[in-house]
Amino acid sequence: MRRKFLAGLLTGLRVVWPVLSGLLVLIAGLGLIVGIREGWPWTDSLYFAFVSGLTIGYGDLAPKTLLTRTLAIFIGFCGVLFTALIAGIAVKALTDMTKEDQP
């Protein structure tokens, strides 16, 4: 049962991998732009991008200008889209697995 789920999950990830990798690059790139505009080191910029993208948002780094705040909104949107795609693939793999097991 676990193997069927993992096989379905990996198949789904293989299909949408170009979209997922594009979203990751976009999140990192926007984070670096925010960091440059705010004067943060690149490590803090990537940290901010992925913490914001995963909608955790600790608040230890916060953009101050209108441009960087707008970019932070786009980072959050891309992160939600990334998470939704992975969740959707997992649900589809689980649904397909349970359909196969029914007589």
C-alpha cells in the first residue's frame, strides 16, 4: 500500500516538476531582490523568501519599502501555490491507491 502511494506520488511529482522548480527559482530570485533592496545578506534574503513562501513568517525580517512588500506578497503567493501543488499530488496518489484496492 505504501509503495503504491509513493509510486503515484513520484509519478505526479515527475509530471509537475518543471512547474515546481520554476516556483522555487522564482521564490529564491524574488527573495534575493528583496534582500538587495533592503540591504540584507544573501543568506537572510533566502531565509526570508522561504519562510515567507511557506507562510511561516516569523517576523524577524520584514521588508520596509512598498516595492519589497509587494514582492513579499508575490513570494507568499508562489509558496502557497507550491504547497497546494504538492498537496494535490499527494491527494491524487492516495485517491488512486484506494481506488485500486476496492473490489
